[in-house]
Amino acid sequence: MANFSYRGRSSGGGLVNGSLEAMSASAVADQLLLQGITPLEIKPAPKQENGDGLKFNLTLFAEKVRHVDVLLFSRQIYTLLKAGVPIMRALAGLQESSSNGAMKRLLQEVRESLDSGRELSASLARHSTVFPPFYLSMVRVGEMTGRLEEIFLRLFYHLDFEQFMRNQVKSALRYPSFVVAAMAIAIVVVNIWVIPAFAQVFKGFNAELPFMTRLLINFSDFMVADWPYLLAGLVGIIFAFRAWVATPMGRYLWDRTKLRVPIAGKIVEKATLARFSRSFALAVRSGVPVVQAMSVVAQTVDNVFIADKIEKMREGVERGESVLRTAISARVFTPIVLQMVAVGEESGALDDMMEEVADMYQREVEYELKNLSQQIEPILIVALGILVLVLALGIFLPIWDLGKVAFKR
């Protein structure tokens, strides 16, 4: 028996934390489901002894189930179920055709769980690190409504949309990241090899050097002589930042700050709201009650600040307020979106309107991403110009005054 710490969400939508003793993480998930708790994270409790180092290393480098594996699983299981293939035969076929060893093992465990009498949603919930709460809730709705194959198709489109957004952001940031990395490398090369060579020449004049030159020489000397401290400080800052972001308050403040970053902030906000709108439309269209849909969708936006706004919307709806009023109070939606929400709520087609909102945000994000390089390029040019100006003033200004310095000698 081992101790496991867990984090889950109760049937009322509240967060639950604790620890349980069981044979495996799957057994912990079963106990939580029996208690009406949807597990979000299950991990071994910290141990005092460190005798499983080899096992830890093997787990660290083991093959994992990727986002694309879940995407393909959703599409393939939909096709098989729609063709009338029984669920057990469908899972067996997917297990044999999967090229990912971790996915094979997952499907085998799901089949064994189904053989023992569990439902598909409960079997998938035993792998909460692979299938998010939103995915599990949708599968559970599909089981209750008898439209499981349709749910898997909608989940496929939902996951495909999320992957598309990630790929768009990575593609847009590739060029700026390359330029920033090249500038950083250039700064290191100049400070380690170029400036020290000029410093030896300048010291031979025994004259007072310009402030910019002294600043460059002192910084170069620091990098050459004390680079271990500089590297240790940089690593320490990175680890301290990661530890701060790992805290609830730190994650909240960081997610709120990301939305206020010039240029990139509005893209992140629109992408997050597009993900929320599409997830909410999918949940409502599949028969999930609005309150429960908001509670589940809040976990899919990948932004604690926006998730907190959605949770407050859910609390307002629970008190009897309209979705429009809670959306206005959230202060994250544009007037056009609020107008669409009002029309959808009055006409009873809220899911359709939220789908339109998601499409609108997606088009805006695509446009912003296509123009991201053009917006960042002037900033990079200005930064590069400042760097060249500092180097020119620091290195070449004494050379320009070489005649004056020689005359003083």
C-alpha cells in the first residue's frame, strides 16, 4: 500500500484536496469516483526515503500519451462506434494499431476496467492525467444520452481546435524567438571576446574613458571573471519564478499579467475566450446544464484568471442571474459578444451563439497571429538599434578621440 495525494472537484464544483492509501493511482481514482469526486490530479505522496532512484529515472524518460494520441483516439473511436463496432472490439483494434506504447497500455487498462463492469467514463477517469475533466464530463453525458459517438466527434473537433491554436502561436513566435536568441548570443560573444581586446588597447592610453566605455568594460570584466555567479543567478531566477508560478496566487497573478502584455496579451485573451466559448457551446449542445457546463469549462481555459471569472459567472447563474448579467460582471467580453449572448439567451440558442462567438474570436486570433511578426519587427529593430548604438558609443568613441588622447599624452 502506498500513499497518494489527490486534487479533485466535487459534484458541486468545489475543489477537494487530500490523500488516500491504496495499491495504485487507479484504485485511488475508483475510491474518489465512488465518493462523487472527479479526480483532477493523482500523484504519489512525497517519500522520506530515496531508494527508488532507478524507477524514478525510468518513469521520467518513459513514453507518454500525447495530445495527438487523444485526438486520434477520439476520431477513430467515433468512426468505429458509428459503424456499429462494439466498444470492446473497437478498443482492442485501436490498441493493436497504436504506435505509442503508453497509449497501448492505457487502452489495455481501459478494456480491463470495462470488463470489470465499469462505465467508459469511469474507466477513462482512472487516467485523469491524460483525459481532462471536460473530456470525462462529455463522455459521461454521451453515455447518459446515448449519443456517445457524436460526443467523440465533437471532442475530436474541440481537441483539433486547441492543437491548431497552439501551432499558430508557436509558428508566430518562431521568428521573434530566433532574433532574440541571436541577439543574446551576440551580446555574450561581444562581452567575452571583443570588448576585452579593445579594453587592452584603451588601458595603454592612461586617459579617462567615456562613461559608456567604462560601463561596457566593467560589465565585460564581470562576465569574464564572475560568469559562474551570473549563471547561478540566472538559474536561480528561473527556478524562483517557476516556484512562484506553481503557487495558486503566483499562477493567478502571472495569468492576469499575461493578458496585459502589449501585443501578445490581447492574442492570449482572445485565444482563451475562444477556447471557453467553443467548450461551453459544446457542453450545452450536448445536454450539460449551464451551471455544470461553466464549472467544467473553467478547467479547460488554461488561465486561472479567466477561470476565476467563469467561476464567478457560475455562482451568479446559481443565484438566479442571467448568463448575460454574469457575463457583463465578468468584464472580459466585448460589447458585440455580450449582444450575441443576449440574443442567444432570449432565443434559446445560446449554444449556437457561443459557437459564433468562438468562430469570431478564432478569426481575430488568426489575423493577429498573421500580423504578429509585423508588429514585433519594429520593436526588435529598435532593440537592435539601441544595442548597436551602445556598442558604437562605448567602443568607437574612444577611437574617434584617439588624436585628442594622444595629444594629451
